[in-house]
Amino acid sequence: MYHGRSTGKGPSTPTQIYQQPPRLLIVQTALPSWADICSNLCEALQNFFSLACSLMGPSRMSLFSLYVVQNQHECILPFVQVKGNFARLQACISELRMFQREGCFRPPGLCLHLAVQDGLQQFKQYSRHVTTGASLSYTSLEITVLTSQPGKEAVKQLEEGLKDTDLVRVRRLQVVEITKGVLEYMDSVSPAEEPSSDESSILGTDIDLQTIDNDVVSMEIFFKAWLHNNGTDQEHIHLLLPSRCFSNISRDDSMCLKCDLQERLLSPSLLPGTADGSLRMDDPKGDFSTLYQMASQSSASRYKLRVIKALNSNGLCESLTYGLPFILRPTSCWQLDWDELETNQQNFHALCHSLLVSSRVPR
């Protein structure tokens, strides 16, 4: 497979490429179910931030804020920088543990949308404050609502409460329902994959509905997906296939599949306490250039891979495969129109099916 690189105009700085958007987490601590999820959630958050705050290299999380909704909404952590700020985040988690776990059951309050509005206003104020002294590389916010109540009811509350709210600064609005079941994860499941999801598009911003299980591991997997690059501003790779792979393409043209790369693992060299504590952009030991420059391409650069030949996996020595694994997916870049996205996805799945069929043919 031959690889090249297409470059646009202007340089790109690493911190702008890799940094994830600010995140607002809203936890609905409705009684009596809060008592069942409190310990698991707090342990998962503490484990996650102990990792996120100490990762070496460019910051993978920029800002984080936490709201709690019980009888009313309350901000227990305004927007703070994540990297190197574990002490403050740990104090916030300790405060979350102290929220009331017992008492008379009351219907969940209709104030989820108030927490969203308040958090959005706080983010706008923070942005104005920061931009007075320095450029702000992030202009949109991702909001996650964690609840043990039926997720569809939370979605309806948000739809009704936010119908007159300007959500142009919201990059993603997500409701996560914590269920009582325990899901057995398989090795083939990616950390960023969602067990089940649904979407509502009554608002200008779609509300993504997802479910996770009430155990520490499942919650950690969900939070750790925040550290992976899931940006949709630009496709990462153009996969150029020979024309003979598709009967509807003339032999003078090649099929171009636009793909995104998804990290499967974090590089161990990014963890504190590794043998080599210094990371450079050209350091192959930590697979730094591959890990970041390929998975998080800016609009100024993308990779082009030209397919030369299909090789059966049985004919490839495992000693030749090393480094960190990636998952190749059809792109979800928002800059492409729907018809192009759909056609690209169909061609990608056709290629996967063709490779799967050919691998079963005896040679």
C-alpha cells in the first residue's frame, strides 16, 4: 500500500489539532436510584481523571465542568483546565459523593434544561474572558447528561425546555441512561462504540441517547472515549482503490474512499512513570507521530493511501505488524453533503464485504 500526503495552506499547531472540545457533565441524582449508582460513578470518574490529568504530550481534554441536578440544579465545578488539575477534580468528586442518597421519592425535577442553559452561559462567559488575553482554540461545547431515569423522558424534557434556546455553541448534546444490567464486553468492541443509541432531531442540535451499565468498568470505558479523537471537521485518510474493484468505475479512474481513523489504545509512552519521560514529535519509541498526526489531521493535511494489492492475512508474518492499532471507518465529516456521505459509506461496506468473502475462499 503506497502512502502519500496532501497538504493545504498554512501551518498547524499540535495543540489545536489534538485538543478535545470542552465538556459539560450534568449528573441527575434522582432518589432513590442515586444510591445505586453513586459509588460506581464516583470511582469511575476518579480513575478516569487520574489518567486524563497526567497524560503526557498535548492535552487531550481542554475544559471540564460538572453540574448536579436533584431538586434543583447546582454547579459544583465551573470550567477548569483538566491537565495537571487532579486535586481540584478529586475534591469535586468527593463533593459529588456527599449528595443525598436516601429520602422520600420525588418525581425528578424538570430542571435539566436549566442546567444546560446555565452551563452554556457559563461557557460563553469563560470564552469571552479568555479571548481577551489569548486566542481560544475551541468555540463549541459537548454536553453529556447522566441519569438513571428513563432516557427518553430526559430527552423529552430537554426538547421541551430548550426549544427556544440558542444551541449554536453546542457541538453535541447527549443523554446517557445508566441501566441496572451488566453487559459483557467482547474484545471486538471498541471503547468509543456505543452499546445502543437513538437520536432526536426536534431541536437544531440532535440529542444522542445512549445506555451504559451500572458498573465501574462500563463507565470508565465511556469516559475514556473522551480522550480519543472523534472530530468530524476533516476526513483523516483517502483510500485510493484500483478501478477493477468496482464495476461501475471506468478503468481510467480510481475509487476514493474517505475514511476516519479511530484510536483503539492509548500509547503506553504517554503514561507517567515510563522509562523515557520525554516525548518528541519525531520520537518513534512512543509512536507519537503516528498516534497524533494520523488520527487527528487538521484541515491543512491528510493522508492518501493507494491500494496496490490485497494480501491474505495468513500470508503475513505477525512480526511485521507492530505499533498501536487503529480502526478505519467511513468518514462522518460534516463538511460533506449527505449523498456523498451515504455513497462513501456504502462503498466502504462493499469493500469490507469483498475482503471478508475473499478471505474465506480457499487458495
